[in-house]
Amino acid sequence: MLERLSRGLTFIAGSVVGGLALAFVIVALRPDLIRGEAGSRPPPASTAAPAASAHATRRPLRVSYASAVERAAPAVVNIYTARLVTERIDPSPLGELFGNVLPQYRQRIERSLGSGVIVDKGGHIVTNYHVIANAGAIRVQLADGRIATPQVVGVDPDTDLAVLKINLPNLPVITFGRSDTLRVGDVVLAIGDPLGLSQTVTHGIVSATARGHLGITTFEDFIQTDAPINFGNSGGALVDSSGKLIGINTAIVAKSLGVEGIGFAIPVDMVRGVLHDIIKYGRVIRGWIGIVPEDMSDAQAQQLGLAHGGVIIANLYVGSPGQQAGLKPGDLLLSINGVPVTSAEDARARIASSKPGSTLTLHDQRGSSQFDVKVRVAETPLTAG
């Protein structure tokens, strides 16, 4: 029994020694078998490359409006104006002492900066009326450095717009967008010449649309934005994220009031109509019936014996279509062509947009009675507001 056990142990030991010896020989002949994990092989190049490539091309997300600026900025110009200003010189104390001193005056050149936008290949430029008002000399400088002296084609103080024209070849032209589809929160860029720093771009969003009752112009339908509109930006472009023109930058809330981020632009849909009329007629053609509408509160209406407030005809021009049709001061204007009137500004805008020669039906209230009046629309006289 012991003898058989001894022979078995001897056999096992011999097998182990033989196996180790064989393993030693194999490793000596194939050392690559002990590199890496057992049974693993490097993946084929065709399967490893895509993963490495995908990792290499992964980049952080970056939002940029460089393409929009590249499209719009070349069409934005700088406008330099100069006007002769006459000032009275305060008399000296000695002159006041002797009395009967003739007043003295001096003249100086006042210079200002603004912006404008080239809107067609014919060289028409839209800017603000207040940028060029009373200017004795106007100069336009393009983004490419060219300088021209423009012709004033026409102005429209009621919207604070003006149209100039330059004669230069190969002009960059801005692309018109739409302002009637703007929504609060849409991204906008303001491009202009603030403080003489040409081609400056600021960024923000639309804060509100259809802003009125600001006392800036007669017809107000402003886009409000928090994109900084600094002095010198007036007349420049407000563009959307694709670089299309959606407004002409016009005004800012006085920073002296401690208010930041409130600027206003004339919507491009209004600019289109003014531009068309000025190029075609040299002026803007607007409807007029000679009434002076004003907003009236409920409290004011009750003092006049009326049930509620609204839009009252405060006055009429003598001989105007409205007076000839029988309207009188104190009439409450309820609707125009069946559409309720919401404010005096609404009434002015709707009458102005009517074509001269057409007829408007006004629904009025005088005292406790209501009635309709048909009024033939005339063109706004140059002397009428």
C-alpha cells in the first residue's frame, strides 16, 4: 500500500516538473504570450480609429453671431454732421451798469455723430431725422473707408426718419427682415457708431414691442430692447440673429435717470412705408381728417356727464374734412370703420394709414346719443400736425 502511494506521488511530481519545463520552453520561444491580459489581442485598426476620432472632434458648444455681423455691418455707415449755431454773449457787468448795451452774438460750429443703413444698390440710406436736422454739412463714411457727401432725399419728422442718397459703386446692402413676427426674448444686435467708435456691435433681446406713449414722435410703435444703444447709435441697424434688419435704432432712456438697458428702435415694417413714399414722392403720404384726438379717463368722462372714458375729439382744424362732416369738439370717438378705437395714438395711426380720397366711417357719441359720420380723407397738409 505504501509502495503504491509512493509511486503515485513520484508520478505526480514528475508530471509537475515536466509541465513546468514545457511551459518554460514555450515562454522562451514565444515571449509575446505573457504581454497584456491572457487571451487579449489589440483591436483591429478599423474598429479603434472611429472612437479615437469621435473623441478628438468633440468640442465645447459655442454660440456666436459673427455671421450675422458679417452680413449686416458692411451696410451700416457713420454720419457726421456740422451745423452753424448762433449764441448770445452775456453782457459784462460793466455794460449792464451803464445800460443800453446792444446784445452781442457769436457763431460756432456744432458737430455731431450718428449712423445710417444702406438699403439698396441705388445708394439710399435710412437714418434718423434728428441726426441730420438743421445740418449745414453732412458726410457719410462707409465701413470700407470710403467717404461721400449725401443728398437729402426727404425727411419725416413724424416718425423721426430721413432718407439720404450717395453715388458710389459696389455698395453693400442690408437685407430687410420682418418686425411683425418679433417676440419678446428674441435675440437682437445693435450696430452703429457710438461715440465715434465705428462698427460697434452690442447684443441683447427684445424687451417689448409696440411701445407708444413715449412722447418721442407723432407715430410710435417702437421695439424696446436691452441691447445698449449709446449716443451715436441713432440711425443705426437693429438686426436679428441672422443679420436681417428689423429696426432703426432711435432713442434711449436718459441714463441720468439711473435707468440702464432701455432703448427703442423704429420697426422695419414702418420704415418700409416711409422709405417707399420718400423715394417715390419726396415725402410721406398720410391720410388726414383734421381732428385732434386725446385720451380721456373715466374720471374725466364722468365730469362731462359721460358714462366712461375713451378717445375724445379735443379740437378740429377749421375747414377740415372732419369739421365739414359735422364733427365737434367734445365728441367721443368710439370706432373707425367698425373697429373700436383703443387710444388717441391708435386713432391717429389708423387715420394716417388711410389713403387720401377714401372714406372713413366714424362712430361717435355726443352726450347720450350715438351716431355715424362719413368723412372723406384728405392728405395731411404740411402745416398740420
